[in-house]
Amino acid sequence: MSTRVEPAQEGLDIEDLEFAQGGFDGPGYGFGVADVNDGQVLRPINWNLLTAEEALLEWADLDAWVQWLRRTFGLPPSVVPPLWHRHDELVWELSALHTHWLNAYDPDGTPSGPIGWLRDFADARHRLREWVSSAGCRLDRDRPTRQTTWPGEAPPEASGEVEILDRHADFVRFVTEDIAARRRTRA
């Protein structure tokens, strides 16, 4: 399992991937295309270094897994809010948790891997609650993570709370913008 993009996947667009609104699609679902590269070593995801094509695959994969996670464990929006993808601290935590889950439940893994993941998941839920609380995320509203301005820095642009009307549409729009920005940076 890996998230390395094969040459045939270069130039992917968001239209090439299906972002399942339902997330988990039953037993055997692989949580997106990024996890199906069997035979490759699982690696941590560094969101800062992903190409546009790699990021597109990772976003689709992570979103499907987060949908599965929140439904399977009955997680409230105080742990995983609808617009989690708009908060870097939540993306990094959920991405690390996802990679850990893949490792813990790998068929070639240790039998004690799942209990280790569940223990670490309990710790992660506490961190997620703290970040969601400090960001002020709710089920129906979201706002950017608050940033502390250090002496000598310009204050960040003020942006207010937004009403969440369609989480899935917001996710697709967010990923589209992220992919476009990555492509501009690479060019």
C-alpha cells in the first residue's frame, strides 16, 4: 500500500475521481484509489510535498476513510466537523490516523496492531476535540482556525463564520482549489 502516483495517473483531474458522498461502500472497500497499490511500502503522508496528482488521490482516499470513521464510531462534529478538510490541524491528525489504521489492519501486520490503533485513536479523539473547540467548528457553521499574531507580524485577514449548506460540494470545491494551487506552484 502506498500513495505514490504511477505515471499513468499523471494529469488526473478532479472529474477523474468519484468522491463518494456515502464514504464507506461495504466490506472490502479500499477507501479510494490511493490505497490500492499493493506491494509498495506504506508511508506517512506529507501534505506539504504532494504533487497535484498525489494530493488528488490522497484527498479522495482520506475523505472516504473519514466518512467511514465518523459513521463507524459515531463521531460527533465536536470530534470530526463537516469541514474538517479546511483545518490543517485536523487534516494532519486524520491523515496520520488513517495511515496508522492502514498499517494496523494490514493483512501482513501484527495481530496486536488493531488494539494499538484503537488506543491511539482514543488519544487522537482528545486532540481532535481540542482543535475543533479552539477553531469553533460546529455542525452547521465553520470558521477558519484562529491564528495568533506574533509581535511584528501583520494580522491575518479577517474571515468570518460561514454556514455549511453542502459539505460534499464544499469538499470538492476545496480539493479543486488545492489541486489548482499545487499545479501553479509546480509550473
